[in-house]
Amino acid sequence: MKKFGAVFLFAILAGTGRAAAQLKLDPLPAPVSNNAVASLKFKGRLQVFSFMGIGPKKTWDAITNASYGLDIESGKWTELIPPPGPVGRIAAGAAGVREHVFLFGGYIVDGQGSETTAPDVAAFRPLTGHWFRGADIPVPVDDFVIGAYRDRYVYLVSGWSKTDPVRNVQVYDAEKNRWLQATPIPGIPVFGHAGALVDDTIVYVDGAYRNPSGKPRYIASDECWMGKIDHHDPTKIQWSKLPAHPGTARYRTAAGGSEKEQKIYFSGGTDNPYNFDGIGYDGNPSVPSTVTFAFNLKTGKWESVNEHTPNSIMDQHSLTVLPNALVMAGGMDKDQQVTPRVTVIAKPKKQ
């Protein structure tokens, strides 16, 4: 079919005042990439959650359903009950809504290499440690961009579905456990793109699409889009094209938004779309980008955060925005190595 990667996509604003230099966060209990990561604040403490993903072997049997929660204040991880279902998935997405963390889609790989996009929706309630099932995704997707709106609606933007990327923007109503179809994206349907939703605005960039000339099979898109959600109808989105962001077009970049700053941050990813082992469709090893940048919703402009980000990663779609830092859990390091590291990127002092 295509790739062997992760989603995700969306992180929410953190409420801790600790400086980046003071953050001491333990690594994940096990190396994992393509994990679905989301943030949720409850009982006055910010938690980061990691669900499923793929381990160091980067083979079908290295896919895991292991799940963990990180308390930002203590810096410690706790193992959680795995999501419903007998097997793990990759390229899923997660978002924190209504005191739950909702987990969407992804895909399953069997021993013969067959890939199946999953329609599954499950919600984890941190206060009880239990899961419950939600209504299936109408058009199953993986490698999509995800974002939450008004602590009720979760948007799944484009992504891979069974045999090809789709233009669908699907909206899950967490209050009524039902699905709505929103205004489709106007650009090239992509997978492995990056983005987030802040207030009423979706921004997504890049991703991969089928190469019309045939080889390599998939190439990176350089399209950047912004969507404004209608305040009276969550299914109506006004899309507009954005100028190119700093750096080259990329694939599986981590992204996360901050309502307080009115910014969406992007870090890592690679300019060479790849399969599960980190080897590009062109046969060359993919290398993480060192560029970290942001889109400022107040000014409508791109900003460079760090052109030489240390410990850059790819294969992770989500980052959590803290007041002084960006945090990413897991991913694929240089030399295509799956890492347990929690990467902390200091933000510039002047925002």
C-alpha cells in the first residue's frame, strides 16, 4: 500500500511555568515512534499521553498497543491500560476533549505486510483509568492532522484512507458521539502532513502525495493551508492558501498549538517521505530536519524558532506547547533509530 508511520497530530496549551532548562522529564518506558500523543490538564496538572506506535525493530510485529501517561510536574511516566482491541496501530491521532483523551484511526499491519486503515474511536478517562468505544470514523483514516474545537468537536483533516489520501474533513462531536462532514480541503489530498487547531483556525502544511510521474511513489507536498471555522456551523470552513513556511517541504513533522500565544509550532520531520524503516521511497535514508518554526495567527506570518534544533526527530506528529518549551515524546532519531527520548526544545525568550 504505502507507508508505515504515525499521526498525529495535535497538542494543547500547557499550564506550567517551569523554564525549559528546569524541565526534567524521564524518557518513555520503551522506545516508540509513530505513537499518537496528546495533552490534557486535569486536577490542575498537565498530563501528556502516548498511545501505541512502533518499536526499534520497525517491523510489523514491533507495532505495540502500549500506552503511557506523563505528569509534567513530576516528570514521571505511568503505564496505562492499552486501548480496546487485540493489536496495536500506527499513524493514529489523539486529542484531549471533555476530560477525556480521544484516540482515532491509524492502521494495522499483518505478517504478510497487508495494511488496514482502522475506523476505531476510543476514549480514555484519566480520572478512572478506563476506556470506552466511540462511533466509528465514517471514512477511516490514518496519518491525518487532528485538532479540537470548543472542547467538543475533533477535526480529522485529510489523511490516508485504504488506498489513497482523501480530501475529507471529518468532525467528531464528543458530546453527542456522532460524526459530521465539514468543508473538504481544496488542495492536494495528503498524508503525513502537520498542523493544529487554535481557537477557530486550522493550519496544516506539507505531507506526501502520489507522484504523478511514478517514481519515487510518493513525494513531499509544499502546500500550506489555513481554514477558518464558521462560528455558527462547525461544518463550514473557509480555506485559504498560505505562503511557504521556513525550510523545505516536509513529511511527518511534529506540530502543536498555543491559544495563549496564538501560534502553531512545527518541528522536525524530513524532506524525504519514507516507509516504516525510515528509508525513503527513493531508496535513500531519510534524515530529520533541524528547522523549528511557527505560524503567528495574530500577524498571519511565519516565524523562525530555531534553524539548528538539537536532537531533531521525525516520525512524530505531535508536540506539546509549554510556556518556555516545546515537548515531543518518542519519534525517529538520526540514522532512523526509534527513540524513547522526550525532546525538549527551548522557545526564544522574546515571543
